Amino acid sequence: VGAPAAAAVYFVNLKNGDVVTSPLLVQFGLRGVGVAPAGIEKENTGHHHLLVDVAEVDVNYPLPTTDNFRHFGGGQTEARIELKPGTHTLQLLLADHNHIPHHPVVMSERITITVK
């Protein structure tokens, strides 16, 4: 499924280098494309996935459901998550109704945060 070239996903309330406490609120920003729950096929929409400590992802297949690949198939635009103390990377990835990333890929920059 395609996405408009101008589509972008980003963190609203977090930035690279932030020091936070757990649980933390993560707000998902999106522009140029809409949100639809998993299982709902609608052009120019998708749902959010939060990648926690993921270095690489194969964008040609459905995303797995693990502690590292967190799905928000209900169409959520924010989530309160628990993370262990230490340094973590976070990245947002938009995927279609079947959890397959769009092409072109709609992915945020990968940020590093520290949980106290």
C-alpha cells in the first residue's frame, strides 16, 4: 500500500537525548496521511507502531508483535509505556491494515532517550 510522498510520522513530546521517567507518555505525530485501525483498508491511512531498541526492520513484511515492536492497531495517537531504566532507542513506523509498512516508508527518526 502506498503513502503520499509528503507523509511523515514524528514524536510530538519527545526528542533525542531526553531524560524521562517510566511510565512515560509517547505522543505520535502524523502529517499527510490519516489514521485507521488495523484491519480497516482505507487509502492514505495506517496505524502506528513504536519500535523500542530496534536497529533494523524489514519493511517488506508484516511487523512482528513483540516488546520491541509495539502495535497501536486501535488507531491510538499516544500511549503510556513502561521502560526499564537505562538508554533506549525509539522510532515510529506507520503500517497499513495488515501491519505492513507503506512504500515509501513513513518512519520517524530514531531517537535515544534515557530512563531514570
